Amino acid sequence: MIDVPVIDPEKCNGCGLCVEVCQHDVLLLVGEIVTVNTANDCDWCTNCEIVCAEGALTCPFEIVIS
């Protein structure tokens, strides 16, 4: 399974902030809902999750620096 951000379409208001901060075009705004473009690789920066004021986006991974 590819680790990508998970979007709750019921919470997403389509503001597009997460799309703007995504450096690898993993997130796309389609209509009024953000979707995941699995053709591109997520670099797990979690910026999308940070800017989502609605809590509609979660990153199911954790970066551990040892």
C-alpha cells in the first residue's frame, strides 16, 4: 500500500490550501473536493495536514528521525 494523505470528503470544504502546499502534486482539487493523485509520490512532509483547518486531511504515517 502506498502511504498517501487520506481525505474525508464530508469535512473537506474545497478551499485548496492543501493543494497549494503540496510540493509533488499529490493532491488535486476536483470540483469542490480534494482528491489524491496516486500517480505522484508523496514525500510525507505533512504540510497538507497542517494547513487543513477543517481536519479533513490526515497523514497515516509518522516520520521518525533517529
